[in-house]
Amino acid sequence: MADNLVEVQILGRKILLTHDGNEDYVREIAEYVNDKMERIQAESKSTTTLNVAILTALDVADDYFKQIGRHREVCEKIDKQCLDLVNYIDSKL
């Protein structure tokens, strides 16, 4: 189990995280979260770590839902193009 631990820093605090063999991925995620938290901490008037963590969670959730929306739009465009292509092929047969 100790082989699957990686130490990261979030807002200056050392945190031990377990990983499934991809330590670099865990470090990348931790760096992403730390960067967002530092930005939010600098931009907000909130001084508590809990408030910064909540604001960061909301920011990450916003990014996630926007990405889901973009993904959905791309899938709908692909579906429409596929249907158009099938209709075109059918019209030529």
C-alpha cells in the first residue's frame, strides 16, 4: 500500500494520496486543484480554507458542466452529419 502513496501540496499543506499506479496523473490533478485554489484564494475575500475549497469545488463543477454541454453539442452535430450522410447514400442507391 505504501508504494501507492504520493505526497502533494495543496495550499501549502502536504497531503498523501493513494494512486492506482499513475503517480504523474495524481500529481497533475493535484497541481490543477492547487492552482485553482490559489487563484480563487487570491481573487476572493474569503480567508478560510473551507470557503476557498467550496468555491474551488463550485468552479470545477462549473467547468465540468460546461464541458458536458460542449460534448453534447459535438455529439448532436456528429449525429446530424451521420444522418445526413446516410440519407445522402440512400438517395443515391
